[in-house]
Amino acid sequence: MKLRYEFTVMDMGDEIAAVPVGDNAAEFHGMLKLNETSAAILELLKEETTPEQVHQALIAKYPDSTPDEIGYALADFLNQLLQEGLLDP
């Protein structure tokens, strides 16, 4: 799976936003408001990857969270991306 659009993630102090860039940026209208974890996931989705690879990377990044907690949050976020048409499975 991989993001359908190229996004630039910007830390704007009190929030993190992702805006589309590149050739097909005009197809996506708006921006994404993110937290630290969803921004990390977007970075991983810039390249072709699998849900399992993203899950393992998040487990390594957030050792204080359980694999189940990370898995549930990841599944929810990936489903949102799929529903919005932002992710190619």
C-alpha cells in the first residue's frame, strides 16, 4: 500500500498539517490535520509498504504502547485513509 497523493508534512507548533504537493495535488482539495503518530504513519506510507511493516515501525517508535493499542489505532487510521480515497491498497 502507498499514499495516492504526495504530501508535505509541516509542524506548525501547536498542530501538524499535511498538504498535497506534486503533479496530482490539484485533485485533492484541503489539508490533513495530524497528530505525531499519524504524521509518522504518513511518512511511512510515502513508499510502498505493508500494514505489518508500518505496525512494526510504530512498535519500535512507541515502546511504551502495547502492540495491540498500536494495531487498533493503525487500523483505524488506515481505514480512514482508504475511505477518503487517499491510500492505494
